[in-house]
Amino acid sequence: MSSAYEPDADPSGPTAADRARPDGGDIRKMTSEELGAVAGAVAQAFFDDPQMRWIAPDDGKRTLRLGPGFKTFIGRVWLPQGESYTHERMIGGAHWMPPGTWHMGLLAQLRLLPSIVRDIRGSTPRLLKLLGFQEKNHPREPAHWYLAAVGVAPAWQGRGFGSALMRPVLARCDTDGVPAYLEASSQRSRTLYERHGFEVIEECRCAREAPPLWRMWREPQPSGGAPVD
């Protein structure tokens, strides 16, 4: 199972000078050939995420399931939208759904289900509960961009790469006057999103025993751009 993705896209790791480039020159749209590396980096980013810990409490099983699970969602749901971004060293990714594309119909869900069961296995019921909750509570109007997932491998965090990965679409939102929406799954990610103009519209849980989730909305910013984390 572990061979289904690359757990470390850049084993050399960062140096003290490694920071996101202010001009965004190190960020680009990812390709299907980079799926394994990006999925592996995002899986690392979410290993300690409270929602992922609730879905797969066992550390060893979570390690085996996150990589294949993200590979399935990136490759079959998010990447086809053409708005998945990565760093030139494939240390993470940001996966957006353009306005009007976030909803997954019943037929598409049924087609995806066998892969989810294969990848997530014993954690499938909780994952489906979370996904169903997100779908039910997703804003229908107005038209908006949806940030489905963004993550940077832990060794590279705190250097501005998360902000850089989000910046292309946030800048487009500001230019076009279109809002954005996401669900923050941790206090840390909530703080990052708030620095980019997102505001909490609801704190909620998909189940009584599940950790909190913050639904967040961002109106287009008149000044454009976004801060560096």
C-alpha cells in the first residue's frame, strides 16, 4: 500500500534560506504525472489533522490510508477541474473547485465509492459521514471558489508555501470579485485562513464525538493579493 504514492517528494528537505518566492514563480498548476508526489506531501500535511485523527485513530493505519486516499481525491475529483497548484519541488498542493463545480452528484459519488472503500477501508464510515456533512452544509449561493484541500509537508511549513499555494486563486477572486469558501479542520489552519481574509461563519461538528470544523467565507478583497505566512 505504501508504494502507491511517494511519501517524501523532496528528501533533501529545506534549508534555512528556503522561502516561498514573493512573485509566485515557484508555484504552478500541477500535472497528472505529479499526482503521486503531491498526494504524498498533502498526506504528510494532514497526518496530525484532528479530522484525520478522528477518521483513522491508529497512527500506523492512518499512514497507510492517507496517501492513497488523497491520491484518489486529487486524481479523480480535484485535478480534473484544472485548478490544482503545487510548488516546483512538489512539497504540497492547493486544490480548488471553480464556481459551480463543487457539488458531486449521486452517480459520481457511486463511481468513487469503491476507490474510497479500497483506500480508506475500516475508516470509510467516518469519512463518508464527514463528506456528507460538508456537502449538506456547503453554501449554494452565491457562486464561489471552493478550496477543497491545501497542505504542505511538515518539514516545509512556516515558510510561506501554504500562502503561496493559495495565492493564484485568491488573487483571481479579488480581480473577478468572486467570494471563496472552505472548511478549516484545525485551529492552526483557521488562523492561516483568517489572515487571508476568510471569516468563520459557523463552528460545527459532523458528529457529536468528532472534532470541531469551521466553515469559512471570504469576500473578494479590494486591495488584492494575500499576506505571506
